[in-house]
Amino acid sequence: MLKIYNYSELTKRQIFELINRNPLNDASINDSVIDIINKVKQGGDKALYELELLYDNVSLNKLFLNSSQLKQLAQGVEASEKKAIQTAFQNIFRFHKNQFVPEKKIAVMPGITCWREIRPIEKVGLYIPGGTAPLPSTLLMLVIPAKIAGCKEITVCTPPKSINDGLIDKYIAYCALLCE
């Protein structure tokens, strides 16, 4: 049920109660993250396999998928779904391509010239949610502008699905292929 609050009718205490949403101890979250990072630093890929089994209950035999595996997964996407995803791809591309325009230099006063300069990040790592609620749109919205900006290396990470033999979501696979 949706409950609507009118800000002007709330007391300061009620506002504080509404916005105070820290159910977990920040220190415990920080400690968990540091522990994971240290395990990966010390154990490398072996630690990643162990963590994948621990958190996603998936036993992997490798940490990446090649293009032919992506193509195989993407075959499960229906033609009508592919068309919708392609439309989204084109719209997102059109939007971000229009943001990529050279800036005019402006002399704000004698001897001082200002402008914005676009410099792509050389390498970018992107996380795409893919567990119980895969978000292929996130892949499109992150990869397309990175490619337009000129990023030379784009790494996409998404969790495997235990119900899918440890492979990734078919829609994410299809979007990854569109963005190659």
C-alpha cells in the first residue's frame, strides 16, 4: 500500500523518522567489504570461485564468457524482444551521441580562455545486476555512452544465475552482443 506524506504537515521528528533508514551497522558492512577485498587480493581467482559459491550458490568452472557463449545464450531471446531491445539501444545511442559535441572555447577576459574538454576513461568496469532481477537496460545505459566516449576497454560483470547452470541472463547476453 502506498502511503503519501505531505511535507508541510509533518513535524521535524516525523521527517527525521522517515529519512533515517540505516538498518545495518555501517561498520559491519565496511568490515565485510574489506574482508572480501582481502580474500581476493590473497587468493585471486580461487577466492572468486569460493565467494561465488558462498554468495550465489553457483559453482563456476571459469569467470568469463566468450562471444560464442553469449551468442548461444542470446538465442533464447524472442524476435519481438530483440526488436524492443534494439529500439532501446538506438534511442540510448541517439541520446548520448548528441551529448558528444566539441565545445566552443570562450575568452572570458583577455588572456583567459575556458572550455570543457572531453577525455574518455581508458578502461571502465561496469556491474550489471543479473541475479533475481536482471537489468539488461543497465548494460545498455552504461556501455553505450562509454563506447561513444571512446573507452578502449570495457569490462562487464554480472552474476551468474544458479538456475541457468551458472551462466548469465539471456537478455544481458543479447545486450552485450549488441554493444560489442
